[in-house]
Amino acid sequence: MGTTRREQPLTVHHLNQLLLVCSLVLLVAVAAVRISSRSGLPSLLVYLGIGVAMGQDGIGDVHFDSAELTQVIGYAALVVILAEGGLGTKWKEIRPGLPAASSLALVGVSVSVGVTATAAHYLIGLEWRQALIIGAVVSSTDAAAVFSVLRKVPLPSRVTGILEAESGFNDAPVVILVVAFSTAGPVDHWYHLIGEIALELAIGAAIGLAVGFLGAYGLRHVALPASGLYPIAVMAIAVTAYAGGALVHGSGFLAVYLASMVLGNAKLPHWPATRGFADGLGWIAQIGMFVLLGLLVTPHEMGDDIWPALVIGLVLTMVARPLSVVLALLPFRMPWQEQALMSWAGLRGAVPIILATIPMVSGIEGSLRIFNIVFVLVVVYTLVQGPTLPWLARRLGLSKSDSETADLGIESAPLERLRGHLLSVAIPDGSKMHGVEINELRLPPGAAVTLVVRGGESFVPLPTTVLRRDDELLVVATDPVRDAAERRLRAVGQGGKLADWLGTGGGR
């Protein structure tokens, strides 16, 4: 008489084993960051490789096939990645390119979906619904891939700002399109989809901006009891923006990106610690998301989908993306060199693979093939585009000069009872504050340099003390002049003692 297998309860021993496996995966993934940075490859390929190696076709032999769980965890990871990207986006860099980025996220996505879907239908023979799903899925540039690659490539700030803003904006309309195409029954008319996209984007933008400004106001005017609470509060506000936008049927992804961008440019207290915390969470989200996607894929089932993926990817990279960039940027009269670079910099990553799980969850016919095609396409073309982007930037004459002035690192801590702020200012190598005397800073009344740390030793400066690179300054400023003092410090860091005459006076 046979015996039935009974499920074993979860014990502390099982928990220890799970923690050991997770820690080993994180250690390997962190080591892989070094490999990816040396080779120029986006780190997502390394993490996907770890997941594939752990899966049922790899040495780990882990069987994982839950598209639903992958989608849920992928959405959560994408929220964290968009929050981290928004916190690191400088408003002054993306503000001039916001109209262009919005056009790329709307007009560009529409053109890309149409061209790619047509190619998938006529060249590969997919049904129109499947072709439209693939066209929508691969039309979104990936925030994690764009942020990780572009911030290592010295591109002009306008190009970087447009590409980063586009990657933060275009997730929203693409998610709406993929969900609409993956819904059982006839697909809505195009004008219904346009109206739905416009409404969800408007709601998401309103929620994101409102939550961001309210959160920044609160954090600037309420001193928390511990500096470690500020990073947690910032991330909580960002997640609140996503939840609020999604609950009122708006775009949660756009809401979290805009709220994080507002917070990232609000000069919050203990900002370097907050930025480091968000950066660490972003890495964990990327690692977990990519490893999970690698586990979900089954390599031995992809043989028949490699050729279709290469064909669709070629059309996307060489036809759909360049055409979408040209048409979307037509009103802005941008140089052809910048348009060529932005055409090649439309990096795909985990977002298309996550979106490819939506038709799987919805039970759309051929959804497994769609997932496999998207997976192969992302891996192959990311492998081609990522490492060649710096080379193309140099060939087009768009590689930014390394001699550009480095910005100051300024951290602010509120002094609630004294109604003031303590600013910690780090002078980097490229700063023009090097060689400037204290009295030449011309800080506004109510602000003063109280301490200088140089070579591990601290001293109280005289008005004639000359500042040097790698110095660290402690500046005390009253609440009314805090912003003016920071603007003046940054102006001197960019323009030196002649900042006023160079048009960068910034707050006397």
C-alpha cells in the first residue's frame, strides 16, 4: 500500500536555508556588477543569466513557472526602480526636454507599436492580436537599463534628460495598451484607447505631483527624530504616489516617477543618505526582478522562437525606433546626431519581459511564444546596443567633455530648535571653488562657514582662508536664507569667485 507525501511545515532550518541561498545570490549578483561595469554590458544580462543558471535547464534545477507571481513582483520592483530613477533625475537637466520626452512617450510609442506589429504579422505570420501585443510590449524603453547605462556614458545633459524622462513616461501608455490587447473579446477602437491613455496619464500626473509636493513640504518642515527615518519616509511617499494613482484608475507608474522627481529636487534633509538608500533598494529590486525572470524562462523551449525574435528586433531597432524618434521629434528641430543617438539608445530590459507576462496571465493564445520571443529579443539587442552606445556617442561627436565642472555635494540637516540648517559641503576635484577665499564666497547675511575639514583635521576658518579641493565645509544658515546660501555655494562651485559676472550668482 502506497504512502502519500505530506507537506512538511516551514521550520527555522528551512528559513536558514532560504536566507543562505538568497544571500549567496545577492553576493554573486553584487560581484556581477563589477563585471558588467568593466565590460560595458547592462547588468540585467548578468542577473538574467544567474536566474537561467538556477532554473530547470541550469545547475540549480529550480522549477518555477508562476507568471502571476512574476508579474506581481515585477510591478513592485518596477515601482522601486522608477522611484530611484526619479530621485536621481535633475530637474534642470530634463526640464528643457520634457516636451520632447512626452512626444517620444506618446507619438513615438504609437509609431513603434504600429510598425513592429505590422512586421510581426506579415513577416512572422502572427495573428493581429499577438502582433499588436508584441509591438506594444517591446515599444517601452526600460527605466532600469536606461538609468544604469546612460549615467555611465558622458552624454550632453539634454540628450540624457530626454531619454531618462522618456523611460519614466512611456511605461504608462504601454501598460494600458498591453492590457487592452490582452483582454478577452474585441480590442477597443483606437480613439477609445487614446482617450483612456490620456485620462490615466492626466490622473497619474496630478496624483504624482500632488503627493510629491506635499511630501517634500512635510519633510522640509517636520524634523524627524532620527536621520535614518528620512530615506524610509521618502520611499514611502513614492510608493504612496503609485498606490494613490492606481487606486483612482490613473497611471501609478507615472505618479511614482513624478513624485520621486519632485522629492529628488526638493533639497530634503540628509539627502546623500536618502539617495544611497534608494540606490541600494533599486539594485535589490533589479537583482530580484531579473533573477526571477531568468527562473521563469525555459531555454530549451526557445529554439523555434530565436529567428522570429531576431527579425522583429531588427525591425524594431533599425526601422520602428528611428522612425518613431524622427516623427516624435519633428516639431523640435533637433540635430540629426542627437536623433541618431536617441534611436540607438532605446534600450529594452526587464519591463518588456514583465509586460509579456500579462497575456500569459490573461490566457491569450500563443502567450508563451510571445514571452519567449520578447525574452530573446531583449537579451540579444541589449547585448548589441548597450556596449556600443559610448562608441556611437564618440563617433557622432556627442561625448561630453570630461573637463566639465563637477557639482558640489551638499547635505542638509535641519536644526529645528534654532530655526536653521547645517549644510555639509564637499568640494570635488573639478570644482571651481578650489582657490576661493572664504570672504569671496559672499554668502547671504545669516549664513556663515563655521568649520573646515582638511586632510582629516578640522579648524575654524578665517575670512582669508583659501579653500582647496577635497575640503569639507560646515555652513550654518538660518531658515530664511538656507536656499539662497545653497544656490550661492553651487554658483561659486560652477563659476568660481567671478560667479556674479558669469551669470551664475545664484542668491545673494
